[in-house]
Amino acid sequence: MKRVTYWPQLMLGFTFNWGALLGWAAVHGSCEWAVCLPLYVSGIAWTLIYDTIYAHQDKYDDAIIGIKSTALKFGDSTWKWLTGFGVTMISSLILTGYNTQLAWPYYLAVSATAAHITNQIWTLDINNPVDCGQKFRANRHIGLLLFAGIVGGTMLKMNHSSLGPKEDKPHSIDGDSQTTESS
């Protein structure tokens, strides 16, 4: 895609995050769009962040050999674009948590992720390949952090649901809550 478009990182995001759709469908038997779509969008935004940072390491060589990237497209405005992708990522994660009714550990992890992404963007030196490489590699911490938040939020949700009425279905996008009725 680097030979075709300045957005190869977007194509990578579409591909890498396909598992958000497939994973949910594999476990639940169908794709619940109120959950899967914001999770997918969040993953795509995250990929745009970390792979644009990565692309800044190679931008001079890319320009010489004539291949494209978001690093070349965004140039000195990279921080503005990354900020937009960060807002999209965090907003989508919050919506995913709400729609799946996850408990507070998930939101704590999303808050820590927001702080991590904000720090990356505000301290990024796009002209320093070493800094870009360090920031790119630091994204593995985000994956681990979010995984821990999902597990913690799910476990606490399951503990609370065993104490009271159970809600199996996520919230729908239009705000109506879907619940199972007990007889």
C-alpha cells in the first residue's frame, strides 16, 4: 500500500483489527455492532497512532525511494492528527465499555491508556528516530493495560451480576438497554 497511498497505516489498521469483529462473533455467535464497531474503530485509531510514529523513523528513506506513509502526509502537523486519532481511540473504548457494561477496572485502564497516549503525542520528537522507536515499542504496554482492564472489568461485572438481576445483552447504540427477563 505504500506504493499506492499515503494511508498505508489505515490499511494496516483495517487488517490488524479485524479480530475485534471476528473474536466477538466467534464467542457470541454473531457480531454485536454496538460493541464491535467502536472496538474496531478504536483499534484502527490506535494503529494509526503507533504506526505513524513508527513511520517517522523511515520518512527520509521513504521519500528518497518514493514510497508513501502517514508520516510523510502529516509532516509537521503529525501531532494534530495523532491527537485526533487518540480522541477517537479513547472515545471508542469508552463506548465499547459502556455498551458491554464493564465495571470500573476497565475505565481505569482506559484512563491510564489515555494518559499514556497523551504523553506519547506531547513528547514525540518526529525528527528523532530513536524517540520514535521508543514510543512505538511503548505501545505494547497499552495492549497489556487494556487486556488487564477488560479482564478486571468483566470479572467484577460477573461478580456483581451474580448478586442481582442479570443483564446479558449490551446496550444498544440508540440508548435502549436490552435485558433478559426472568420468569
